[in-house]
Amino acid sequence: NAGVTQTPKFQVLKTGQSMTLQCAQDMNHEYMSWYRQDPGMGLRLIHYSVGAGITDQGEVPNGYNVSRSTTEDFPLRLLSAAPSQTSVYFCASSYSITSTDTQYFGPGTRLTVL
Amino acid sequence: GDSVTQMEGPVTLSEEAFLTINCTYTATGYPSLFWYVQYPGEGLQLLLKATKADDKGSNKGFEATYRKETTSFHLEKGSVQVSDSAVYFCALPDTGRRALTFGSGTRLQVQP
């Protein structure tokens, strides 16, 4: 199993550009989520999905869109990038949504918006 | 809402020193508690967890005991190695959003 994969690993954008961060998992996990990691702030939840066709907002959803057309994929879209979106982005998945379940994280995408 | 507070880093230790990273939480009831570790250039991975009060989680020489009286889940290791250098995150479930609420992370640097 490849686990959770993310592409690209690094990306530089100019303000106003759009892009999609890709996330895929091959563990048949129902639950997937996106976090951003900023210095001194831990990880904050952007969006999450409890299954194909179902998504919801997390703590910091503004400026990001998601969709979940398949169990495996959960892309994150930035429609008009802003410098405040400079961060490291992590995708995570878990088998279920119970509170004891382990979440599996991808290696991250480091995004810089100029 | 529920929250996690971790000691600020960086924590710098010599090899074979004893490690404690403090974590306290605020939550309704007795949620599961987790420690995740992030090695340089990698994503987070589960280090250990405890699913009920008074449980002890352990893995790779690390231990943490779920203490409901003090709402704490401190991470300990008796003898750290250079390879333990990483960022450590304490976390608890955000059941409303079905995700994890993380502390701010504590960077550990172990010197040879």
C-alpha cells in the first residue's frame, strides 16, 4: 500500500493564481480531511469528507474548495491564491469516524504564495 | 470548545537524557488522547494513544498516561536518541467535525 499520497511536494504561486492540491489513499478509508500547518499553531482543519459525495467545512475553510467524487481522491482547490495561504498542507484519512480511530497523514505539500 | 495545550519548544536534550513533554487538555467527558510525531520533511504519524482514563499508551520507548484528575497526557521517554528529533503533537478528537484538534507542537532536538 502506498498509504496517503500528495502531489505536488512543493509549489510556488503568484497572488490570484489557482491550483489544485491532489490527495489520494489506497486503504479504502471513508474519512478524509485537509489540514494546514502554520508555525506555532499546530494543524488546523480546512475541510473534511465522511464519504464519497459528502464534504463539510472545518475550522478554516475560506478560500478553499473540495469535492469527493471517489473514495480514493480528495483534491483541495485554491481558487484565487493569497499570501495568507502560504503554509504546509496535509491530507489525512482514517477507516472510520470514531473518536478512537488512527488518522494517516500524507507527506505534505509546501505552498508559497508570492 | 475542546482544546489542547502543549509546552513550548524547542526542547534540546543530550542523547540518553530523560524526556517529558507536557500536554493538558480541556474537554467534555473523557475523550481519547493521542500523540503524533512529525519527523523532518515528513507527515504526521501516530506515536501512541489512550482511549480511556487511566490508560497508558506506549510505543518505541515512549509512554503517556491519561490522567483525568489533572486533565493531562504527558509524553515521556527514559533515554532519548538523536533519531527522536522531531516535532511532537498532542491531540484529541473534535467529534463535531470528526477530526483531530492539535496542540501547537513541541520541537525536540537531541544532540549526540
